[in-house]
Amino acid sequence: MGQVDGKVAIVTGGTSGIGEAVVRLLVREGARVIVVARGEARGMRLERELGRQRAQFLRGDVTVEATAVAAVAEASRFGGPDILVNSAGVDFVKSVCDTSADELNQVLATNLVGAFVMLRIVGQAMLDRSSGSIVNVTSRTASVGVAGMGAYSASKGGLLALTRTAAIEWASRGVRVNAVAPGVTETPLINEWVEGQPQPGLFREQLGASIPQGRLGQPEETAQAIVFLASDEASHIVGISLAVDGGYTAA
Ligand SMILES: NC(=O)c1ccc[n+]([C@@H]2O[C@H](COP(=O)([O-])OP(=O)(O)OC[C@H]3O[C@@H](n4cnc5c(N)ncnc54)[C@H](OP(=O)(O)O)[C@@H]3O)[C@@H](O)[C@H]2O)c1
């Protein structure tokens, strides 16, 4: 029997990196997943590979409310939603002084407002059924300062604060909300950032050395934490932030 047998999950950003690893693990553990992202090619490829019965792609942008509504409609056709993983996110690296209000708003639109809208609309459907589990993917930057990550950390800090508030508002109504805070994890998002550096090899080495464990995380390692919190095995865990960062925020 799988960890999430028979559950119906919605995973935003499920076509790449951490979200994709979550989709694969949820499917392996017995769930049916609605995979939400904007890019059709990767979504359709994943759907073909895992089978539409298991991983159904839903094209949508989390900054648009209709996406959350459509995801709930799809999930409810199969008796869900039981699980929501908010993994859709964009990276942004610039010093605070160089960041414009427009740039900040763009980052917030996906990482905070998009996640908020998904949480509210999917959460409402869960509250109606008195059952559900939501995991928001935040970041180490929600808890510690990282130079150059002002707008990004503001979005993730906001998402962590939202996680805690929704968690206590809904705790007695059968819906659990938690966060997973990854450290630097080897995904396309990070690889793009590293490749954009003047000396990518050296930069990658330095990144690894900045982590107590001495290496970057793998998306599958983060997915294990997310699926655990999403599952009934975490039935008394409410409003936490689980760091998966090789010790970065413990240092
Ligand atoms: N990798 C890390 O080191 C790291 C560390 C800490 C936190 N995180 C967080 O972990 C999450 C996943 O990151 P990742 O590294 O796996 O990134 P990734 O490989 O770039 O994947 C991002 C996913 O989000 C989707 N997405 C982006 N904007 C979207 C939007 N507006 N609407 C719907 N889908 C959208 C992308 O698909 P489309 O572009 O096709 O829409 C893609 O599926 C993010 O929230 C990120 O901030 C990552």
C-alpha cells in the first residue's frame, strides 16, 4: 500500500524540478495528480510518460484565479482534492537597491499571490469536505538573509507567514497546512542561475561548500519531505516549516 493511496493531488509547478519530483513520488505512492504549469510541452510529456490516469496535465498560470478553479473542478471529478502542493515559483536575483517595485510585484505575483489564490480556492474545497493537506514550497530565504535575494525572500517569507496563519485557521476543520523550505537544490531553476555566472564550475563548488553537508540537494530529497507532510502519516503536524537544506539554516 502506498503512502498516499487513492488520494487526489494538485501540484503546481509539477512539470520541472522539485514539483516534478513530487508528482513522480505521489504517483509512485498511489495518488492521482493534477499537474499545473504553463508550458504545455513538458506537461504533455509527463502525462504521456506517467499515464493520464495518474498524472493529468492542466495548463494554467497560478497568477490567474481561473487556474485554481479549473484544478479544483478536475480534482473533484475524482473525489478530491485531498492534497495541494504549491511548488510553482520563479527565481529572482538582484540586490535590494537594484530591484524596482515592478520587479518585486512580478515575483510576488507567482510566488506569493499565486500560491495564496491556490491555497484559498483549493483550501475552500478541502474545508467543504473537512479533509485535506496543503504543502507550500518556501525556501531557506524565508528564514535567513541571503544577499541578492531581496524580492525572492520577501515572497517566500510571506508564504511562510501565510502557511502558519492558514494552518491555525483551518486546523480544527480537517485541513492541515505546512511548509517545506528547500535549500539550494539541483533543478533547472538553479542550473540556469549557476550557468549564468562568470565561472559556473567554481560558483557551483562555492555553493556546495556553503552548505554544512557539503553538497546541493536533489529534488527527490525535497519531494520525500513534501509527500510525507502531505500524507496521513503527518496527521498531527500543523503549521511547521520543514527545512530540507543540508543544514544551511541550522548553521
Ligand atoms: N531549486 C532550488 O534551489 C529551490 C530552493 C528553494 C526554494 N525553491 C522553490 O521550489 C519551487 C520549485 O522550484 P524548482 O527549482 O523546482 O523550479 P523549476 O525547475 O524552475 O520549476 C518551476 C515550475 O513552476 C512552474 N511555474 C512557474 N511559474 C508558474 C506560473 N506562473 N504558473 C504556473 N506554473 C508556473 C514552471 O513551469 P512553467 O514555466 O511551464 O509554468 C515549472 O514547472 C519554487 O517555488 C522555488 O522557489 C527552489
